[in-house]
Amino acid sequence: MSEMLSVIVDGMWRQGDKSLAVRLVADNGETLPGWQPGAHIDVHLPCGIIRQYSLTGTCGGESYLICVGRETASRGGSRYIHETLRPGQKLAISSPRNLFPLHQADRVVLLAAGIGITPLYAMALQLEASGTPFTLHYYVKKRENAAFVPEVSGGWRNGECIIHASCEGESPRARLSQDLPAAHDGLHVYTCGPLEFMAKVRDVAAGKGWAATHIHSEAFQPVAPAANADTGDVFTVTLASTGERWPVPADKTIAQVLLENGVAVPLSCEMGICGACLTPVFDGVVDHRDTVQSAEEKSARDQQVALCCSRSHSGELVIGL
Ligand code: FES
């Protein structure tokens, strides 16, 4: 399980007309653990909600920076941060976890929509520092919605940022086929934003012959299950370390069954979007239902299962606990 950290809200300020930047410093005055672009933290809000937010800005400073968009359909986290959280308040957070790391590349294209700018702004800073050429396309509804505008707008030596506003006819739908270049081996694409946006990126990329291994994305939203989604058949979960085994009924998750039997499970989002509960699988066929792993990871020889939501196609799943 990720180490828990106690932090203080050191500052909050507007980013565009819809988002708030929040700076966090260690409560004990010590340096916070290091992180790399693409990392996120779990923020445990005093209202009982846990939310995942990407770290942004420059790695290696004394503080962590997150940026939170105001969601009209907030499940509570965004509303709490915008309306209740104040500088000076203490929060518990997880140490950073990175499921969206930068890979070695000759050139990088960053495609951000809305608040999806947060991990990609950190990536742009890292690419600039390492001398890797990049282009950041940042799609917003209106220019006034954009966060980190002065930071991303100019002064790059190795890259460029172009802000596209839908209200000016520059929607992702209109732009993506020209903004996404033809595929080649040394070029990688990173995308973050609403699920529909990232699905569109993958569609356009597939049409241009991109290999899935060169397109990287991250979403902090659960994919809605189909209305008639079946939770699945009963199967057995077995612990590789002890051989203990328990049935997982259709109305319970693997995590629930393990917890009921006294097995510690590192849970956070409980929606398959954060990666906290990913556990190696030694035997069995996983019915993957998380959105945190890529299609390649879900079909790789060495697989992990999200204990909070995934199930099994085989009668038994042997896991690395
Ligand atoms: S707890 Fe977040 S993916 Fe399972």
C-alpha cells in the first residue's frame, strides 16, 4: 500500500475560470517524496471522499501542485475543493504513484483536453529539461477556461504549445486528424482528458497506423458499465502465498471477499481507475474491468488484476498475495 503523508494546503489560486491550483507542503516540514511526470496522488478529503489528482509543475520541488477543475456533475471531490478547502487545512495524501510514465522517445506529442492538462504540463517541463522535442496541443471550450496559460504559452526551447478553443471552430473533432502526425518509431503520444476525447485520439491514431504501444493515456473516471452489465459468475480466489481460497459471489468484489477474510487489500478509488489494488496474477484468466491498465497490459503474459472491480473468466484466480 502507498505510504500515507500528512500535508498542509499552502496556497490555492485560480487557473482559468474553472480550475483551482492547490499547493501542498509536508506537515512536518520535511521534503515530500520525489515523483516523475504522469504520477498522481490520492487525496483524502475531510468529507470522507478520496480522489486521484495528477501532480503537475516541476518535479523535485519542496511542494506538490495539483489542479482541480470545477465539475458540474461533481461526485463531491471537486465541489469540496472549490467551496470548502482553505489554505492552512491539513490533508492526508498517498505518496505518488505513476501509471502514466514518459517513455524514451525522439519526439513527443502531448494531447490535453480540459483539466487533462495537469499531467501533460509536467511532462512538457520534463521534456524541455531533457531536450526532447515536443508539441503540446491543448483543447479547451473557451480560451478563458484554460489553466497554466502563461506557463505553457511561450519560452520553450525544445517545444511548442498550441491552445485550441472549440468556440473558435478548433474542437478536437475538427483538429485531431491534422494535429496527430503520421506514426513513426521514435514518436510517442500522451493524452489526458475526458474519456470521449481519449477514445477519439485512439480512433484517429488507429486510422493513421499508430501502434497502441506508442499511445499512452490516463483517465480518472470510471467507464460506466452497460445498463445490463452482468457482475459475472462465482469463481474462487486463491492466495499464492498460503493456498487459502474463497468463493467470490456475483454480488461481491474480490477485494470485499479478501477483506472479509482478514486479508489486507490496498484500496483507494474502488472504481478501477487509480491502480492502488493492482495485484499480480499467477494463474487463471482475468475478466479485466478496470480502466487504469492499457489493452496491452491486460493481455500481457504477466498480468495484474484490479481487486476492486475485475473478475475471472476461469473458475479459479491465483493472485500474488
Ligand atoms: S482501488 Fe483504485 S483501481 Fe482498485
